[in-house]
Amino acid sequence: MISLGRAVRLAINAEGERAYPDECCGVMLGSIGEAGDRRVTAIIGVENAREDGERYHRFVIEPEDFMRAEAEARRMGLDVLGFYHSHPDHPAEPSDYDREHAMPFYSYVIVSVEEGTASELTSWELAADRSEFFRMSCGE
Amino acid sequence: MPVTILIPTALRAFTDGRSEVQARGATAGEAIAAFADDYPDIRRHLYDDSGVLRSFINVYLGETNIKNLEGAGTPVKDGDILMLVPAIAGGTSEAE
């Protein structure tokens, strides 16, 4: 279970719409409860570092941006819980490319942006054997 | 004295919760390989099916990405600190 909260959800939607027809991406910060439930309380938008002509279907968060986000999380007393990105004119489902490049533990939030308007938003976690993504319940 | 490898949060489930481990090797590549031998469940997350370090796994020697040094062949010495840092990538099912 991951809770995004209305403000975070709206912010991710807005980033997806702003980046359209390219993909947006960013880091989700928050905390993990004793029962393993995750609550995202802040996001850090990151410039999609893929080259021109590829950003419409690919994103990358460079390791330097990742380290900066980790430092910011520590400063705020939070953890890096995962990452979000948009799928312009594609479903909010992880692709094989997403799976091949994913890490365990993290939550991967995907927002579908259809013709410039954010629609479905989903959250996923990678199986320990990397064979598949599990869809996680995504609440307010 | 071996080198120290700093483990990102995402991979600590495979290192018994340890945030840093010790590994021996004359190069960064050897040290990471020795680390993967010690914690075999982590191997699939570091290396692809052909045994090459995954493209999104970055190794920093101090503050420098070894890609900007000599790659996996970057020499390391006792007491050096290697940090594993993922680049986060993804995208739609549309092929490149």
C-alpha cells in the first residue's frame, strides 16, 4: 500500500501534463510505517536526462540527481521511496523496458497522459527475482 | 585491509540490512564481483544475463564515477570507498 495524498497526486499529474508529449520523471520522498505501508509526502521533479528525440518514450534520472535527492531526503528526515514518470499516450502499466531498468524495494508510480491530460495513475514494485512488477494499492 | 562498498537502501535487503560491506579486489570491478560472490542474491540486480554490470548501476570511487576513470578496471587500494548508485530509467513499451 502506498499513499500519495491529493497534493502529491495532483503535482505528479501536473508534471506529466507539463512535460507532454515527453515523459516527466522525479523522486518520491516519504516514510514507511511499521506495517510496511508507504506514505509519500514530497516529490522532487528531475529533468529527464534522455536526449532530444528520445524523451517522448524514455526517461533517465542521472546518478548525480539521485544522490542529490537522497541528500535532500536525509535533510528532511525522509526516505527515497521510489520514482514517478509519465507514459504519454500509453497506459499506466510498466513496460519491459521499465522492468529491465528497475530496482527492488522502490515504488514506481506511472501516470498515463492521454493527449496532454493526465488520466490513470498506478504504482508498482519489482519482484525480487526481477521477473515481473506487482501492482500496489495506491491510496490518498 | 579491503575496500568498503556503500550499499543503497534498495539493495540492503540482500546484504542482511548492512549499509556498507567490505570486499577485496585490485580493481573496482574485482571488488564489486567479490561483493556479489559474498551476497549472491544481489547478483541479478547488479549484472545482466551476460554477466556485465547493468548499465544503470553506477560505481563511484569517492566522488568520481568510475566511468570517468578506467571503468571496471579502475585500480582501488586498501581503505578506498566505493559507492553503488543507481541511475533510474524507464519508459513506454514503444521500442527505440
